[in-house]
Amino acid sequence: MGRGGALAAIDPLAPVRTTLTAMAARPELPPLGGLAADLTPPAGAVPARALVDGSAVDAFLDAAQHRWKASPHAAAALAWKSYAYWLALPAVLGYAVARRMPLVRPEAVALRWSPIPPFVVVGLTAPEVAVLATDPLAVTPGPVRVVADDAAMLAELRSSLMDDHLDPVLEQIRTRIHLGRRTLWGSLASGIAHAMSRAADYVPSPVLSTTSEILAALGLEDLVELSPLGDGRPGLWVQRRTCCLAFTLPDPKICAGCCIR
């Protein structure tokens, strides 16, 4: 195979898939049930565009109420928390592990939800991948976006994850249920921090500084407080400054790092 053929055969998401496989193989880490196997959308998945345009939001929120047996406000907050976490995870890993980041715009994502755990399962459908000019993918055909530097890549993260995807979903939810934007964005900030903590063994740069860099680029840095776990452990302690409302469930849950503790 010539050089062109070899480059064309590179899996743009190989670093993300490899990291997820390694994480899933560790029994001491939480399972990765909210991500589809190999990131391939599961059977019956709905295009994420249906959440952005509102056509599937009522069904999404109804399933959340059945899943958590909760008030509409709490169910919506927890549905958002779950979706935002699993949606952000592959993008954040792609940036932190390899600077090869899938852009999770609505047209590149499909999901399935269910009233039984896991509530949501997220998959990707041939996403555009942001890379640096030094990446071998920069000269390959296909859905690749070459960016100048880390700051430009993080700007792409904000645009694809928040501006194009989660912000419209947030507004669709808020037209139905009164939830504060700070509450909802707090769950994204917490989710990104916990994702980075979970992946700390696979991030080549210091996980605290990298997580802080990501949150600052997304404008979320004031919603969580981060500190090292200590005792030689590589992860992060995440102190939330907003609440996901899990304490209001029929079987109340107080999350680690919850602001009401």
C-alpha cells in the first residue's frame, strides 16, 4: 500500500477508541454504559438534531420522568446531566489524549434513550475531526478540520459542543421546564471534570491544568472547583457550585462534591 493509501486507512478516532477500551477494562472505574460500543450508534438511535429542533424533546423528558420517578424539574436536570456527560466525553478525550477531537455537532451524533438504565446511549456518525497541522490526518481526505493550535481546537470544541448542540437543547428544555442556565451548565462543567478525572491515567499532560484549560475555554471555569485527589492518585476532586437536583429524588442522592453538602 502506498503512502496515500496508508494515510487514508488511519482511523481518525483511534486514540479515543483505544482510551475508552482501556478505561472500560478497568473494574475500579465506573462503566461506560452511556457510550455506544465502538462509538457506533445503537439500533433505534434518534439523530441528535431531533433534540436541537425540539421534535424529540418531549419524548426525551417523558422517558426521564419514568427513569427517575422524579418531578419534571429533577428529571429534566438529570436527563441533561446524563446526555451532556456522554456527549462531551469522546470530544474531551480526543483533545486531552491526542489532540484529535471529534466535533460533536448535532448532525454527527445519534442517541437512544430508555426509562431503564443506562438512560441514554450516545454514538457518533462520521464526525468531522479537528487536528493540528502536525497530525498525519492533516493531509488525508475526509472529514478533517486542521486548526492552528490548542486554542483554536478548544474554540472548535466550544462551537460544536455548546453553541451548535447543547445550547439549543438547553433552550428547548427551558421552553418546557423552568431550569436555570447556570444549573444546567454546571452539570456540563462537572461532567467534563469527572470525565478528565476518570481518564487521568491516559492524559499525557497534568490532568488538573488540562481540565482547567478546557473549562476556561468553554466559559465554565467558575462552576466547579478542582483539586488533586492526593495520596498519589492521578484524578481530581470536583467540587460543584451548582446542584443537579438528585437530592430531590424519591430515593435522594447526594453526589460526591455536591454544593449542598
